[in-house]
Amino acid sequence: MEIQDEKMIEIFYTLENIQRVDKAIAFHTNQENADKFAIWQYQQIKNNFIMQLTTLLGGLGIPLQTPPLADYQQAA
């Protein structure tokens, strides 16, 4: 049971990290001279956290289906 609790903590921590990265992306996107490279870097970090979350939830038998991971270059 303890392992489950550790996984829950890691899931929560990963969700918090995704939220922080989203705020950083929004901050850089809303700048007058948006730093596209910084936005791209943050998007890559977010993608890594999403992959980590998918793995963590899958380990608990909770499949997570996500759309293709975002690539800022495609959105620009």
C-alpha cells in the first residue's frame, strides 16, 4: 500500500509541475516580443511531464490518452 501512496504523491507533483510550466508558457507567450525559443523549451518540458504522468497513471491501471504532444514549431 505504501508504494501506491508514493505514486500518488509523484502524480500530484507531476501535475503541479505541468501547471507551473503552463504558467511559464503563458507568461512568455503574452510578452510583446515573445521568446519563441523559451516557449518551445517550456513546451518540451511540459511534454516530458505529460509522458511521465501517462506512465505513472498507466502503472496504476489508469490509461491516459492524450492528443499528440504539442510542438510549438507547428503552432507558430
